[in-house]
Amino acid sequence: MSQTDAATQPKQRSVRVVIVGLMIAMLLAMLDNMIVGTAMPTIVGDLGGLNHLSWVVTAYTLATATSTPIWGKLGDMYGRKGIFLASIVLFLFGSALSGMSQTMDQLIAFRAVQGLGAGGLLVGVMAIIGELVPPRERGRYQGLTAGVMAIAMIGGPLVGGSITDNWGWRWSFYINLPLGAVALVMVTIVLHLPKKRGTARIDYVGAGLLTVAITSLVLLTTWGGTQYAWGSPMIIGLLVLGVAALGAFLYAETRAAEPVLPLHIFRSANFSLISLIAFLVGFTMFGAMTFLPLFQQTVQGASATNSGLLLLPLLLAMLVVSMVAGRVTTSTGRYKIFPIIGGGLITVGLYLLSTMDVHTNRLTSGAYMAVLGAGMGFIMQITMLIAQNSVEMKDIGVGSSSSTLFRTIGGSFGVSLFGALFSHKVQHAMEATAAGKASGATKAGAQLDPATIAKFPPAVKDAYFHAVATGTHTVFLWGAVVSVIGFAAAWFVSETPLRSSAPKAAPAEDQPQLMADAV
């Protein structure tokens, strides 16, 4: 064995250990909402505050979305390791406080703290992998990130239910502490990155305006059509505030010495295109993941836990395809074809799902989900790869956070708009097929819990099942229409050569740098 090979092996092992720590951190952020969602009925029974229930999720989502671009910029300015460790500590602090909450108001506030940390976890993982592993080699790790997502979506409801039943709902938050501690220790000991000392002043004005703009848009999509009518003064006011804040933010960024979101990164046609695709993928993906379990639980009679298991065809297809696409990208350096194939499969998969009705069996719906999952596997991780390859290394943090932010905002819009469309279709179908009593069944909202549905007379129950099938048909059909835009945009992505090595930077003080080209 040559000296070069002998020196390379420890570095390869170090990279793998770091990746394991990063995947644990990512799992924490993705798993949290899944676990907490299962525990929510028990939490409400203990703390009360049913009318504020939605804010437990909204506070977390809002804090994550608003903090993501700021964490990315701080990592670019001051070094990723320290900023990433700070986000882990903040997430664990919020988890501990959430577990100790005595009122619903306290839980909402502490969930916001948790969300702030989660924003740093998500963008930190992507940015650190982007700095450690050159784009040409990054494909081999795509399967890991897809696997983490699958574990979170399938295991979340199972783990959350088990923890709540056996240990109590507070352990839904405390469970993060030992896992987070492992990630914290692994990253602290093994990860060595160059230290940075930013001299430019933080762009507080830009960060504040971006926070206002994102908050307004997220609240608009969360409240529109549910708590407030789309034409209500509150929703119109949020729209005006969001547009005004966004305009002011764009102006402020042209004047800032170190903008929180440098506008020059959008001069890259590839980055702009992939940001649009990320938005549309979030729009369709989160919409599909919201209404598939609803269809399974209502029309196909699955339990809440089993509906997570019934998503296995989608998640396994996404995992396998993501691994294959990553390996091919690493071995050939070619990647343009994957967003095109992915966009096409997502469109076909959503169209197939739109054909489901009350007679569709689980085998058929599973096959349709596998087509959608394959499309997601081709496109989800590739969007991040192209975004990172389209910016300079000094901007890889904001490049990663921007891609994540566009997908998050797209998902927020998708769930909201699809939800409003679904509710309208269900209400209309109920009124058309079972006037009077059936119409009254949905006055409180289109989505009814299984216990309530079970009490309906057979005729009303059958009418509701048909109404839900009609609603999901419309949602998936419009999702297919929207995904066509992403499919078309993918054709214009240029296959810019992937960097085969990361630029060599000065090593950290008293620490050997973990060189990316040792992977």
C-alpha cells in the first residue's frame, strides 16, 4: 500500500464519521414534526388550548423558514462548524424547553426556538457536505439524505405513537437530547474546517426585511382559506406587507456590503432555473404528501399509523432512484437528464394519482406512488447539487439555504392552495350528492376525523368518501399541471461541468483540514 493510500484511508473514515453526525442532525430536524404531530391530541388534553393547536406547527415552520437564509449567510461569513454547532445547541435547548412546557403558549414559544435551530440544521448539513465533498463526488451521498427523509416520514408516526403511549408526550421532545448530543460530539471531534473571521458588518436590515417578507407569505398561505377568507382584510394585508417587504429587501441588498442573500448568485441561469424547480417540487411534493395519507385514511380505511407504512412504495422508489442517480452522476459527471426525467415522472405520477377513486385498491395506488417517488428521487437531491455547483465556494451557504428556502416556500403555497381547492371540491360534491344533512356534515371543514365519519349514516358516509375522492382527484390533477412547468424548465438547465475537487483553503488553527479531495 502506498503512503498516499495509507494517508487517504483515515481521511475517508473521518469524512464518513462526519457524514453520520450530519445525518443524525438532519434526522432530528425532519423527524421532529412527524413525532410531535402524533402526540398533539395528548398534548392538547394535558395543556388545553385547542384553539391555538395549529400554532404549535406554524411557529416551528415559520421560525425554520425565516432563519434558513440567515444561518446560511452566517456560515459563509464566520465558518460553518461553529455556526452549525450553535444551531444544534439551540435546537436541543428548544427541545428541552418544549418538553418542560406548562401551557400551550409556552409550548408555542419554545417550538419557535426549536424551529430557529432546525433552520440551521438543515442548511448546515447541506453546506458542510458541499464544502467537504466536491460536486463530482457528492452523488454517492444522495441516498443517505433520501434515506433520512424516508425514515422520518415512516418512522415518525410509529415512534411518536410509541413514545406518547409509553413515556408521555414530553418525551417526544426529550428524545432529541441524546440523539443531538451524539451528533454534537461527533461533529465537534471529527469535523475540521478552516476558521473564518468575517470583518463585514452583518446585514441586519436585509435580515429583518427578509424575515418580514417570509413571515407574511407563510402566514398568508397558512391562514388563507382556513382561518380567514382569501379576500379578507387580514389576508390582503399580509399580501401587501409581504410584497412591500420583499421589494424593500431587494433594494436593501443592492446597498449592503455583505448582503444576507447576494443577488448576484441569481445571475447564474442554472441557479435561477433550479430555484424555480425547487419551488415547484416543494409545491407539488408537500401537496401530495399531505393529501395521500388523507385519501388512504378516509377512502381506503387505513389507520394513521398504517397510512405512513402505505407510503413505502413512494419512499422506497425515491430512495433507490436517488442512490442510482447519485452514483451515475459521480461516475460520469452527467446530471442534466435527471431533472428532466424526474419532472416527467412527477407529472405522470401525479396524473395517475388523480385517477384514483373509491374503487382504487392499495396495490394500484402503491404503483402510482412508486412512479411519483421515482420522479422525486431523480430530482430532489440533484436540485441541491446544481445549486451548489452554480455558486462560488464562498457563497455555498447562501446557495444551499436559498434552494432549501424556495422548496419550503413552495411547499407552504402548495399545501395552502391545494387545501383550499380540496375543501371547495369536497363541499361542492357533498352538496350535489347528499343535500341537507350531508352538506351540514362538512360545515366545520372538509377534513373530518375517522371517529366522526364512523358515526355518519351509510348514505352520508358513502357520499363523503366520493367527495374526498373528487377532492384528491382535483388536487393531484392540478399538481400535474403545475409540475409541467418544472419539467419544461429542466430542459433549459445547462450541464456545467461539476467541480471534481474543492478549493484548498488555509487549515484551521492547530487543526489539520479535512481535504475534500480525500473522499
